[in-house]
Amino acid sequence: MAQSPFSNPAVQVAMLGGGQLGKMVLAEARRMDIGLRVLDPSADAPCRLGAQTFVQGDFRDCDTVVQFAQGASAVAIEIETVNADALEILESQGIPCFPPSHVLRIIQNKIAQKNFYAEKGLPTSAYAEYRNVKDLKEAVASGAQSLPFVWKLGQGGYDGFGVQVVREDSDLATLQDGGCIAEALVDIATEIGVVVARNRQGESAAFPPVEMEFHPTANQVEFVVCPSHLTPGALDEAMALALRVSDAFETLGLLAVELFYTQQGEWLVNEVAPRPHNSGHLTIEGCATSQFEQLLRTLCDLPFGDTQLRQPAVMANIVGAEGFSGPVIYAGMDKALRVPGTSFHIYGKAQTRPFRKMGHLTAVGPSVDIARQRAADARDALVVKA
């Protein structure tokens, strides 16, 4: 992008998806006065406010995406289920896509993603591929597939859905049918996330590794902690592996790399996301440049921003409480807002349901322990109900 993107009506980014990730990209675009249009199927999408142009339409439909992105300076996604064929057509027209279509095709399918790691020599847990649940059940019955294992649906899983630990035969009855993989259950010490930005020149910049703590039943991230308790040497290894993964994909824009650090001190690639990611939310308050600004910089061919951690930061997801579905009410916010060092991001979703991500908060402090306690105190004060 040769011309300056700032306050320039000739430069406009096309965003596919109008959820909370897009909303946070929009906040940075408004701050920097970079033009951004958004496509989303929901009339109530969080991005309906703040975009220069908001178009209600299906980002899974090829023709809709191609028409929407005509004349754009670059195309970005904030959700993986967008139409990859459309991105390929736009690339043939000279419109750069972040990520490129070839990257999205691999990542959209957990089987293809896992095979990619194996083909590229990237460390990942052992796995077996199955055409459907029937084949998986037969493999278990014959002893070819041993229990326990982690089942992952090949296509369509998201945010904890389409992933399940299978410990006994009865668990097989609860699995959704379709192509899938069975991963070896890893003896995990810590789960680490690294958000990497990669530009059109093949240059990369990584944010500090974060430690992810998961809800025991929802399979969602509860807390994201930075800095991690791991040694500097181990964290250097995590960053180096994340950069290897990004380069292997030859991607553009952001790539969030989820890693397992085993009890034996081994690093394994779990999954990746080619967009802003929950593990990078704390960069808004914790780093000089947020993951959302960094994405805009890559889209507009601008230099990378500073990714250093300014102060310890901990993010907590704000999710719908169990037993509640309907118009959202944030109970306890008065108490939560009194916790020092905290910043709240409410996503603008009118309807809540159990474990739906409705917002997040980030707490900062002079130490990671203080930031962690503040995040927990503020999160626990809230009940997202209907």
C-alpha cells in the first residue's frame, strides 16, 4: 500500500465478520482514522456501530463477499468461517487478503491443520484421522484406537465446541458426526499463546507469550496471564516455535499460536487462529501496541508497533452465567468497577446464553499476582444473566 492510509478516503479495509474482534479493530481504526467497512449476517452485530460502512450479508457466500470487497485496499477476517473461494477470487483481482486463501483453507479444517504440522515437521501431539464417528467407534472397539483421547471435529468446531475428551466408550455416543481426529491426551504443564504478526515482506513480530487458564467444563479460556511463570528460556522457545509456525504457513496479518508445554519440557503446537485472538486481548492495556492495531499496521503496510509488555496484565473473560438465556443484564457491575487497575470491554451482544462471550476485562498491576487477583475479584463480582 504505497499511499498513506490516514484520513484517506481512497484507502479502505474490508472486514469479514462484525463480532467483538472486529469491534476492537474498529476502535483502533477510528483512533487512527483508517477507513474500514464491515460485512456480517446479523443486523445486531457489534460492528454495526463505528464502521464507515456496515453491510448486512453472509460472509460464507462467495458472491456476497466478492461484491462487498470490490475496491478495498485489503481484506481482513475476524472469524474463520468466511468463504475461502471468495478470498482466492479477490487475490486474483490484486486485493491482498489477511490471511491468504491458502492459509484459511488449511486452518478451517482441523484435520488439514494437523496434517500440515506433520508435513512441515512442526512438533504436535500424536493423532489419528477418521472419516466419521462410525469409523472411530470401530477403531475403539477393535483396539486400534486406545482411550482416552481428545476428539476434534474436522470442520465447524469453534470456541470449545467440537472438542471433547473421550475417556470411556459411553462418551462416543455424544460426538457429532463428521470427519474428525483423535489426538493423544498430552500431559500438559502449561498452555501458552503467542500472537504473531507477519507482513507482506515476510517480516514478523511476536507479542510476549501468555499463559492460558481454562474453565474445567466449558473448554474456554477463563484467564490469560502475562508474564507467564515459565522461565525466560522456555518462553524464548515458545516465541521461536510460534514464529516457525507463522513462517511455515506463509501467512499475512495475525496468527495466534496455541502451544502445549508438557510435563517433560516439550513444546507442541495445538491449534492456530488467523485473526485477532482471545489470548491477545490484554495487549490493549498491557502493551504499547495492541494486537488490533498491529493487524491494521499489517493491512496498511505500516511498520510494526512495539510489542513489549509495559506492565503485568491479566485478562478474564466475561461470559453468560449457566441457567440464563435472553436479554442480557450485567449484575454486580458497580462492585466490579471498584476494583483498581481494571478495564472493561463489553461486546454489545444483546442476548446472553450460558458461556457465551459477552465481554472481557483486563487488570494490570505492579506484579502478576496482584493483576491476577484484581482480575479474579472483578470477574467474580459480575453475573451475566437474563
